Amino acid sequence: MVTEGKRPVRRRNLSREKVIDAALAVVDESGWEQLTMSTLAGRLGIVTASLYNHVRGLDDVRGEIQVRTMTDLGARLREVAMGRSGPEGLRALVDAHRAWAAEHPHRYQALTAEPSNRSALLAAALDANSALRSMLASCGVPEEDTLEAAVSLFTAMHGFAVIVRSGFLGDELDLDRIYENVVAGALAAARAASARS
């Protein structure tokens, strides 16, 4: 028997799911770059070679983490979207994105790193995007334009999240005011897309 944190884990009970759970814990604690097969094996208390009974390699693990993280973000956005519509609902989704990125900085970095499994991540992203696209449609953006508008909005919010996490802006600036400016610009772009229709 080996230990994973404080919980005993039997080697024979190790599964792909438990390996990915352990990988997420490594990412949460140490960051995306620190996730290696050897650090993962160390966390699980097994030899690295044993991991290959459950995953194909580091790209497989990273791809699974990215998909799971995108799925989790999508679930949060859908939860926030419930019962909301129009500009108020869109603002709630934008704020939820900011909060989620701040709560899970290392997972967010993983989410927006180069995809390890592009097709699976794209499928998860399209599903995660459904709440945002519906909200944009409720604001008058034509259905056929909602994907482009959603990606544009995400790009603006992602830029803010990344630059804040990097520490580039320091403590001298009011990040909330900068955030409000970013949101105002992003929402104005969404309104412009609606007006063009």
C-alpha cells in the first residue's frame, strides 16, 4: 500500500481516473510546467513505468486535464447563466470567467496552453461556449455570429486574466478599474455585432 497525501491508496486500485486526479493536484499545487510523469508517479507513490498501465504518456495526461478543465469552466458558466439573459446575464458570465480564472490560476494556464489533444479540447470548448453563445443571442447577436462574438469576448477576458496572473501590472494600478474598461470594450463589441445585424 502507498499513500496519496493522507489517504492510503492500493496500487491494484489505481485507475486512469485516479491518475488524472493526481495530475490535477500536481497542477493545482505546483503549476502546469511542473507536471511530469516522474512528479506524477512520485505523488502516487509508484514507479514511473507503472503509470503507462493507465495513460499513454504526458501528452495524454495533459490533454485529459485540459478537457476536464474546460468542462469544469463550462459547467460553472452554465450554472451562472441559469435564469439570466440579456446584458445583465452577459455581465454575470464575464464576471464568472474572471472569478474562475482567479480561483484556479494553474488550471487556467493549463486550459490555454497549446492543446495536447486539439480535437477533444475543441469539442469541450464548443460545449463550454454554449452558455456564452446563448447569452449573446439573448442580447440580439445573430445566431450565426455568436461563435465569433464569444471567441472575441473570451479573448478579451483571457488577455486580462493572463496579464494579471503574470504580475506585469504590479500593485500600482487599480486592477478593478482596468477590468471594467476591458469589460466595457468587450460588451461594446458584442453590442456592435448585434447592431450590424
